[in-house]
Amino acid sequence: MKQCTNCNKNKEESQFWKRGGSRGEELYPYCKMCKREQNYKLRRETKKKIIDLLGGQCQTCGHKSETGVSLSIDHQNGEKHKDACNILQWEWSRIEEEIKKCDCWLLCMNCHMELEYKRKHGL
Ligand SMILES: [Zn+2]
Ligand SMILES: [Zn+2]
């Protein structure tokens, strides 16, 4: 048994991820559940930072979103950057670089759907 330093619960060691992948010996101080929570939180914060960086509103219709939930980040050359959908997991410095390098657009859900549809059907 091991105590999670976040929720302070005692849990089986299988409830903790290992550092350095499955061959790693050392266990994370947080249990899997807390780690997942932490990842979500981190991603939410990262997304908010990206949104701020991109002007905070839909670049097509001007829609604003306080939480960022109705805004999405569009990579105009998304084909070349397939891994960009994992952008929220990257280091902040790498994200900043990526955003500067390839024109990212901030779009609301509606405009994003329209754009995706047009792209897909070559409109
Ligand atoms: Zn925990
Ligand atoms: Zn829009």
C-alpha cells in the first residue's frame, strides 16, 4: 500500500503510475485518479493560455468564451501537424513556438464546424 500525497488515501501500488514508463521502479506520489485530475486541470489551463495568446475570441465571428470551452484552436496546416491535436500536452515553450510558426486560428465551435465541412468537401 502507498499513500497518495494529493488525496491522502492509501491505495494499492497498482493505482499509481510508474515514473519512466512500465520499466520504471519509482512510483508517482499521486495516485492514477489524482494524476488524471491534474492532467485535465493542466490542459484546461494550457488551453486558456493559448486562447489568450490568440486574442481570446473567434477570429471569424468574434465570439468570446470566458472558459474557452466553446472555442477551439485550428491549425491551418493541420495535415502536416498531425500530432498537434496533442498540443495541450506539450511544454509551454514548444506550444508558443508552434503557435508563432504556423498560423493558428481561434474559432468558435460553429465556425470550426463550418470550416471543417468546407475543407472536407472542398468548398
Ligand atoms: Zn490520490
Ligand atoms: Zn465563430
